[in-house]
Amino acid sequence: MHKGGYRLEATGKIAVIMPHIVPPMDNELLCGISEALSGYGYDTVLITGLLNVLGDSANDGYSAGLENIYTLLEYAEFDGVICAAGRFLHPALRDKILDILRRRDIPCVILEHSCEDFDCIYPPQREYIKMITEHLINKHGCRKLYCISGIKGEYSSEERMSGFCDALDAAGISCDGNCLFYGNFWRDEPCRIADEIADGKLEKPDGVVCTNDEMAIAFCNRLIERGLKVPEDVAVTGYDGNFESFFNDPPITTVTGHDYQLGSEAAKRMLEKLGHTDVHIPEYGQHLRIGTSCGCDLSLAVRNSDDNKRLMKNVRRNNQMYAERRYYITADMISKLSGCADVDELMMTTSTIAYLLPNWNTLEICLCRDWSFDLEAPDRFRTEGYSEKMEHRLYLKKCFDTWATGEFSVSKVLPSFDLPHEPMVYVISSMHFKHQIFGYIGMSYDSPYDFLLDEYYVNWCDCVSNGLNMIQNSQYKNYVKEHFASLLTVDTSSGLYNKRGLMENITTFISGCTKNDKKCAAVTMSYERSKEHYELSPLLAIANIFRHSESRDVLLARPKDDVIICLISTDNTKEQHVIDSMLKVISHHFSDTYGGAFHTALDDIAICCSFLDIRNIGNIEKEVDRLIEKASDKAKVLAVNSGNCYSQLQNARRRILESPQLDWNVDDIAHEAGISKSYFQRLYRETFNTSCMDDIINARIERAKRLLENTDRQIGDIAEECGYASGSHFMRQFRQKTGLTASEYRKNAQEKQ
């Protein structure tokens, strides 16, 4: 364990299996685990399917794709596994995960679910339900009490019910079956009981102990809807300490801290299994959080306790993440990711929208080697598990360039685990399209409170997966097109010869050139689609120029979608002279025919030239293939160089939005991007429909809004934190953008709260 306050370098990794993450309780559980494990040099690796449901939706293809992530346990090399089995609603899925763990035979700790062949632990519950029941009896004089618990016979339900009975026995109050109710830890049973009390079918008690906050909130609200008062008519308590109970009206008196305590105990048990002795874990036990639902005065509710400060800190952090999302509403993820031509372009584009997910340290995308469907049989694709060899297609680290390691063994899970780093919290979730498995996404964070694994996160992952699906569909379309083209001699979309037509006519054309004492120059042109789109492909526009010339000295062919070959009978003896002559003709006709519409596109067209000789007729097809490949490769290089500017713009904007308080200067940003200031400003406006300086100002104002809404800091301090050297400049700019002074904005925000 580390001493002296410094952090250890991670030397191992513990998997934590959870169905989904519901704040704050699941975050608290993870925090208890990760804070204990990090002190001993272990990463906490959360593996989650992000979904926890029963019924028909649990059996559809999309759900199966999400849940496939748990099969990673079949391959992965973890030092141990902590499985929150009791939190899975779907028994079949839980049993499937436990079967995998049995086969792997690695150290395991199972939470809140009894298994004979596993080490299972529960948080202490009985004594704390007794404590909160005694609060109603001793503090508020309640004598007639009801208890609503979970499923009858289930361990946690019975433990909590027993704690209630213990308190009644200790107070000399009769505890018979008429005061005990079982439900499913959900809203329906407490609402039914509240209705029966309101209708007079059930005698009104002094107080009701609900054994989780969800039931307590539902019970309170239904009583109030039916005209009863809480706590005047019926006192109510809960158990869990979730966000909703804190902000409910009335605030629920509850027990908090059991999730963190459970996480700490689970980590301690795991460390002991791994051979660590005298394990020390953070102390943070369960305790009462006083609200007013029990009858306590609001002044007695300790709003500034450490527990409440911790909760409010997390609420503010979540609110900040939600607020930042509003700023990203125009990110246009779907169209950007669905328009990529190949996986490399998709990964590049993904890197430019990664800023939409907050607070991560690293982001990785790993694809199965066989991620795409079989082009010859598109209904054959991977539906479960992962390939033994995975492709590491993207690695992002904040403020660093992107890279990937290529192929790696799935047993490693993420290649970045091998890099030196302090213990972190990782989140790994599925990449899939319906039930087709592509791979998985891994992200690292400093703390479990740094992420929200909600519908926004799922949508981001789905957009990347949809991009992969669009690529494989495009590949299949091209495959079918090429298959049919192999049976024809003409390219159906352009009317030019295709590859087969070219090869059938090329010998005759070369022979004609030789007969007329001329050379046959094969000029090959390729164009890689960039972010710009033209109504007519620039290559086809060029082909039209030569086709309409009706010259017998030219033979045109389109062997691939992005390549045309122009065979020319010429007197030139140097390849560059042929290219220069052709560009001169193209430029002249472009100006006359298209009015300069394709001027920019000419710079993006790759051109290669080679002379074909009748004496080498046996190798003509190989030479043609070489020219096609050379032109295509050159076009890709041009596209990448062009795309680098776009990538630089995206990276610059991401850094501005993440840290608007820095001393940003357009000259410096343009210099860093390697382009002139004027060109940078023009590209920035064309790409984002706003100027770079407006983006800086808007990002600073948005940051100021969040600080005004969620803190009580002085306005001058906020101005400085948002990058303003002058308070008056900040106040003037804030009013210009919002129509309000900073003080007015804060007052309005507080009134809305």
C-alpha cells in the first residue's frame, strides 16, 4: 500500500460486474471499491451492459448486443472479479455470468446474492433498519408502525424486516403479521397500502418504515395525493440515501452509506483473497440522514453534514455535466459518423467528437478481427463473444495525439493496461449493431463520480456503431456492384468502360498508337471523397470533358468508383509533360463548362502517368493494376493532408470548450494548426458556422453561468476563473450575451431552484 500520500503505479486489475449505473448508489458502491483497491495498486474495471430490465425488452437483439460485454469474462485476464449479482433483475443473465466465473476459477466476491460455491457478502442492514425504526419510536413516540420490505424470502428483504421487528420487540411493541408487508422494492406495493389507508380499509399507523427510498418516496407522494399529510398524519422513513429522497418534498429521513460500505468490504475481501494481509480500507459507515418525513424539524436536518456535502458535490457535478450537454446539441454526431468511407476515417471522426463525453482520461475502441459481416453471405456475422485477436483501432489520451497499437490478444482487454499509469477506474461497454457484435469501448476516469452511463452515453456509443454498420453496408454494396461489373464491359453509372471493357480494348488502342508512330500514355486519376460534396463527381466531370471531345486519340475507362484511366495517343515522351498538358486542358474546360465550380477539387485529384508498350503486352494488366493502386494511394494521402486541417480545427475547438478559461489567442491557435490566421478563421467559420473568438466567448459565458447557478462564489472570482482579466469586461460581455447582469442571472437561477 502507498505511504506518504503518493499514488502507486497500477500493477493489477479487478473487474467489477454491474448491470447498469444508477447514481448515486451505484457510484457509491464503485467508489467504495475503487478507493480501497487503488491504495494497493489495482485498477477498477467496470464491465456493464448498461441495461437492467425484465420482460420482452430483455430478450431483443439490441439488449443481447449490450449484454454480450459480459462474455469478455471468458477471455480476459483479471486478478479477480467482484460481481454485483444481486443487482441483476434478469435471473438468466445473472446465472450466465456466474457460470462463466465458475469456469474461469479466479478469485471472486459476489454481492447481495447467495451462491454456495462463491464468497458472498451483504451490507449490514438489520441493525440500521432497527436504528431508523427506533428513531420513530423514541424520538417521535410512534407506537403503531408498519414495515414495507421487498420480495418475501429474499435475503435483504428479510434482513431489513427483521431489523424492524427487533426494534419493536426492544420497545415492547407487538410485532404481528398485520404490520408486515412485502413487495418488490418498487412503487406498486407502497402505493396500494397508501390507498388502503386513505380509503379506511387499513388502520392508519403512526409511522411506516419503508426498506428502500424508492418505496418511501412513492408512499409519501401517494398519501399526499390522497389528502393525508406527511409527517403530521403518518411519519415515513426510507433506506438507501438516494438523490430523490434528499430532494423530495418532504425530504425523506433515511439511512445512507450502505453502498459505499458494501463496496469497501467487497474490496477488502478481494484483497485478502489475493494474499494481502492487514488490509486497511476507508472508513465510511452507515448513518441516519435526517429529513422531515419522520417529523423532525427542518432545522434539525443536518444539511451541512459530511454526507450531505458529499451528496451535494455529486449533484453539482452531475448538473454541470448535464449543462455542458446543452452546449453540444449541434454536434451532429449521426451525420458525421454515418458518412465515413472506411474504419480509419470513422476513427478519425470519432476522435473529433470524443469531447462530447465528459471527464475521461483515455478512450479506446477495440474491434473484433471479424467485426464485419461476410460479404458473400451478409446474414453471417458474429453474434456473441469476441475474437481471440482484437484490433486496437483508436486510443485517445486528453491533450495527446491519437494512436493505436494494431492487433492484440483479447485476454489483455485494453492495450493501455500495459502502459505505466496510476490506478484508475475503467468503464467497458459493448459496440454492436442490434445483435451483431463489433467489439467494445473502454474509457478511464479518475473517479466513479466522473461519468454518467445514461442514454446520452449509450447514444454516443450507438452513433459510432452505426458508423461501422454504414461502412459494412457500403462495402457490401461495392462488392455486389463489382460482382455484376465483372460480367459487363461498361460502368453502368458513368457509361465509361469498366475494368473488363478496358482490358478488352486496350491492346487495340496501343496497337493503333504504335501504327501511327505515337506513344500510348495511361493517365490515371483518383479522387478520395473529402468533407466537401459535389453534385457531380470531379472525376466524372473530367471524363465528360474528354468524352465530349469525340477524339479518337482518347480511350476512357472507370475501373473503380474513385479512379478513371485516360489512354492518350501522344507525341510527348515525358510523363510529366503529358500530365501538365492534360491539366491545362482540364482547367480550360472546367472554367468554360462549370464556371469554376470544381476549382478546389482539382487540387485534391491524384494524377499518375505511365507509357504502355505493345512489346510488354503480356504484363499490361499488371501495369494497369499498379497505376490504379498508385493513384488511389496518392489520393488517400492528399485526403489525409486535407483532413488534417479539419482534425486540427476539431482538436482546437475541443480544447477551447474544455478549458475556456485559458488565455486563448487566435494567432497562436492558427500557428499551432500550421496555417495562416486568415485561412484558419475562414475554415473555422465554414466548419462550425461561428468564429473562433465567438466560440471562446460563448464557452466562457456558459462556464460562468454554471458557476453562478451552482456556487456562491464572488462574481469577480468567477470572472477570473472564466479567463477574464477585467471584471468590468466580463460583466459587459455577460450582459451582451444573456441580456442580464451576472447578479440578475444568479438571482433568477436561485428562484427557479
